[in-house]
Amino acid sequence: MRDLKRPVEPYRIKVVERIKKTSRSERETELKKAGYNLFNIPAEKIFIDLLTDSGTSAMSDKQWSGIMVGDESYAGARSFFRFEKSVKNIFGFAHVIPTHQGRAAERILFEAMVKKGDSVPNNIHFDTTQANVEVRGAHAVNLVDDAAYDPDSNDPFKGNMDIGKLERFIEQTGRAKIPLVMLTITNNSGGGQPVSLENIKSVSAVCRRSKIPFFFDACRFAENAYFIKKREKSQARKSVPAIAREMFSYADGATMSAKKDALVNIGGFITYNDATLTRRLKNLLIIGEGFPTYGGLAGRDLEAIARGLDEVVDIDYLEHRTSHVAYLGNLLDRAGVPVFKPIGGHAVYILADRFLPHIPRHQYPGWALSVALYREAGVRSVEIGGVMFGKKDPKTGRETYPVLEMVRLAVPRRVYTVSHLEVVADALIALHKKRDSIRGFRIVEEPAHLRHFTARLEEIK
Ligand SMILES: *Cc1c(COP(=O)(O)O)cnc(C)c1O
């Protein structure tokens, strides 16, 4: 079975961290205390944590040694210049501003560029990106190709923007109301699917023609570049850094969460070409984050990001990374668990509405499945469906739901072994067999924005 070939780690383990199993009754108590929200469960009560691949990477010996030599000077630290050099080397933009994480980069960029009543097109906005557009009083518009919503299509680039939709949207809205176009690589909220180089070029051409700035949400740029190398015939012989460099050459800038493809636990940045943005960005940075040569980070963090960016574009690392995630997906798929296809770069997405066809959308099947998986095996996942992206009509209280109702199993980078993934697969396969016993949920408490982080729910009897 080629698709079940065990992925071999291109590293060995030098430091270990204890994790502990819990009993079923312990997990039941934790769920009650947490209002059935897995974000509220103490990490010590989790056995295998697939909540996110964000900030959960294991750093290398080289990164840890970078931590020791970080320069903590307030202004002009050596580590900043090392960071700047590494970012410029891979991304190729003229300016770099560090931030404490990706959403800070988004907030600052949008505060500088986006006004009330504007619209920002994206393939699919990530939740914090959408929230940061909306707090400006602007519209976050998703213009991904329709294939993205078809979990059975094996289209190799389901993250692609629909160019026709983008052109029509610009024509109808007028470029004066579109301060920038974004493209999320890989497309996190659409199954971790990549965007092709061809599509990047087309988006860029449309933006240049309309004189609209084009920015990447570049959190997983290395995984995206690797998929381009593997799936886009014309790119097979190019190196990953060369592909990344070419991707970025078509854009005006990028926001980045270093917690993903920079292999660190905290950090982010904005990188861009337009020098006229610099004053506004730096003013906002100083108010909210810090001086422009540290931007909310310690010198040691900048040093670790610089080294992480060099490691993440390594072909052996990327080959392992993507096949490791695919291994989990293929175990589930072969056992008949409905998964989004193709398997994404950083995560496996389970089709919760198909897994639990007896639970209606307004009872949040994705949420129900993620709670059931914790209850079953102490595995934490995250719902990407009705709770995360449901929209409530303020007058009627009626909710509308995103097309896809999914549970994401995000795989932290270099953290878990093949046997951990097998534990997760076994638990899900067992749940699939007894799926009729899983019940839906109702929300009992929720905030105005990003409700999945803090909402409290109860199980429907
Ligand atoms: C994680 C993420 C962000 C936000 O970054 P944080 O570091 O969590 O603030 C933005 N966009 C995408 C696609 C992401 O995955």
C-alpha cells in the first residue's frame, strides 16, 4: 500500500516532553467545566493536541542555540538584522516589520489600508483575518474557486482564487473601495489546500491592471511552494526557495504568522514594497507592538524565526511534513471516515456533516464530533464549521452556515510520531462505528466576535 508507506522523520529526538493519558471520567469532568469548549480545557488534560499547528512546532537544536545568542538590545539589535536578512532572502520584499504574531500584522496592515465600507477579497479569509477586516467596518469577501467547496474533487489546487469572480467583483465594486486583494497560502479555512503558481500570476495580473495592491497571507508559504513543485508540472525541477521567491515576486507584500512556517512558538511580520506605507505601519507598530526593530518580540525570538525560515524550505523536511499529514488522512480514508480531499498541507479535515448525518447544522455536528473525539481518546481537534463561521441575523437571530462543516486535525510540526497519529486514527475509526450515539449541541453563551474561542455550549439530550 504505497499511500500507507510510513513517513520517516528526517531528524532524531534530542529532548522529550512528558504527556499523560487521562481517564474517561476525568475527561467528562473537564468537558463540563469547560462548557464543552475544547479551548477551555487545560492542555495538561489533553493526550494528543491537534488543536492547531500554530506556535506548536518543535524547534531544532540550531534554533535553540539561536535563542542563547539572541541580542536583546532595544534598538538595532543584531538579531533583528539577521531576521530581516532571512525574511528578505526568502520573500524578496523591500521592507520587513516584526509583530508579535500574524493577527497583529493583519491589524496593523488593515488599519493603515482599509476604511469603513471597503471590501477585501481573499480566496477564503482565515478567522482572525476576517475579524480584522470586519472591525474596520469593511467586508471580507471570499472568492475561492468553487472546487474548494467540493470535498470529493481531487483538484490539486483547491485553494485557487476564481479569477472570473475576482474580475466581476472588482468591476461591480470599483477599485476605490478595494484597498487590497489577499490570497491565503495554503488556504487554511478551505482544507489547507494550495494555490498554484499559475493562479498567483493571474491574481497578480488582475490586481496590476486594476491598480489594487496584492498581499499574501503567507503563513504556510513553504508547504504551498512544495505542493507547487510536486503538482505543477512546469515547476517540478525548481527548488522550493526559488518557487517561493517567484510566488512573492508577483505580489506587493505579505502578512505572516511565524507560528506556522517559520517553525517557532511566537512571532509574525509584515513585509512589503511600498515605502509610502512605512510611516503609517511603523506608527501603529510603536503604539501597539514596540519599536520597529523588535515589534513585540524578544531578540531571541527574531533569531529563532531567522533560523526557522531557513529550515522550513528544506526539501527533506517538506517531504516528511506533507507525507506525515497525508498518512493520517489516508488511514482514515481507507477506513471509510469521510475526509476532505486531497489531504491538506498541515491538517486533515473530517467532513463532520457526513460523519454525523443525524445531527442538523444548527446543532453543530463539527462541534459534536470534536467533543466526542476528546471524550473518546483525549485528542483535541478544532471545529471549522457552524460555530466558527456561522453568521447570526441580528434581527431574527437566525443563523446561516458555511458550506463546509468540518473538524480539523492540525498536525504540529516535528512534534508527534507515527504512533501518535495511529492513536488518533484508531479513535476516530471507533467513533465512526458508533456514530449514532453522538449528540448535537446548543450554544448557551457567546461573544460578538470569534465566538468559538469563548462560547459555552450544552449537549442536547
Ligand atoms: C494563524 C493564521 C493567521 C493568524 O496568525 P496568528 O499568529 O495566529 O495571529 C492568519 N491567517 C492564517 C491563514 C493563519 O493560519
